[in-house]
Amino acid sequence: MLKNLSREEPKSDETTIISLGVRIEGKVKSNGNIRVDGVIQGDIFSQGTVTIGENAEVNGRINADVIAIGGDVTGTVKAKTRLVMDPKGNLKGDIFTKSLVVKEGALFDGKCKMGEPVDIGETAQPMQVKPPVK
């Protein structure tokens, strides 16, 4: 019998590892934690923690409960609870989070919105930047 995949699964404590040398093109979804040490060209959605290792590259949105960035990320990130920028972390994109930790050495180029509840649902859209008024 086929399982209904559209139904929300409970959060898991399991960790999926995308190893150095692995390249994924497409969407990655998990009810547990994800650690990326390889390359992802696409979006990441997780109910748990997403950790981007020092040698990792992500080009896409990341939506998760907690996000730790130690490598290169280009795209909008939404962390429901906390976003941590590690010393070698490099983020080019907008941040939405309840709490932000930026360690010395981290690089961030974008806009940040903090404090309000963050919807990490897959349908969430990136921040709309209004052009300056002339």
C-alpha cells in the first residue's frame, strides 16, 4: 500500500548527511536534521536543524527550525528559532529569524528581519525589496 506523502510527518531526530563530493540539483526535504558538506543547487526544507559545513555550497532557499552556516550560501534563509553564522560562514541573501548569532569572521550580504514569528513553510516567498523613492 502506498503511503500518503502529502501528510505532515512528525519531526525526527535522525540526521541526513550530504557528504563532500556529493552534488544535488533539486529540492531537499526532511522531517529531521540535515548536514551539508557537499553542494546543493536547490532549496532545503527541514523541521529540524540544517548545518552547512565549511566546505559546503548551497544555492537556494533554506527553511528550517535552526540553521548553522559554516560554508557558502546564496539565497533566502528562514530559521524559525535561530540562525548561527559561524566564522567561515558566507551568506548572500536575506535572513528571517527569531534569533541571530553572528560569530567573528562570518560574512553576510543582505537584509535581516528578526523577532517576529517565522513561517518556514515551503510556500514562503523571499523578502520583497522596494525600490528607493525618487
